[in-house]
Amino acid sequence: MTTHHEPSAAALAHRLKEVERDLARAKKDNPEHVHALTEEKKKLQGQFARR
């Protein structure tokens, strides 16, 4: 039996800030990563909102 570990609110907030920073950088320097980072940001925001 495996259990799914939900990250803490602090961990989610930290990762969300990292993704936002990476997304801003990607928009300038790495446009091929923008879509993936945007999707990760949406996912993290959804997890954060469910808390």
C-alpha cells in the first residue's frame, strides 16, 4: 500500500515562486519552455487553492 504525500503549503508556495521566476526567465531566454512552466504553475496554483 502506498500513500500519496501532499506537500506542505510552504513547500507549494516555495515551488510556485521558483516556477514563476523560471517562467519569467524563460519568456526572455528560453521560449520553448514557457508552455511547460505555465502548466506547472497552473497545477501548483490548483493544489494551493485546494488547501
